Amino acid sequence: MNKKTIIGFAISVIFLFFALRGIDWKLVFESLKQIKIVYLIPIFLIYMISYAVR
């Protein structure tokens, strides 16, 4: 890898750390457990159709 790629990766990791440091991951995973799959299926299908149309 060249120097530019390594610097870009390091900057991304630093900003990702700052963005995610105050998150309560237990609460995030509890919220994700409550997702209803019934709503995700049409959303996924619409996304795939719009991707194919593009």
C-alpha cells in the first residue's frame, strides 16, 4: 500500500472512533432485535429494483 492510502485509512479510523465512542452498544443491539422483518423485505425489493433501473 502506498503512503496516501495508509494516511487515508488512519484518518478514517480516527474519525470513526470519535463518531462511535459514546454509543451504548447494548441499547443498539436491543433495538435491532425489535426490527420486524416484514418491513425489511419490501424495502429490500424496492432497493434492488431501483438499483437495476439505474
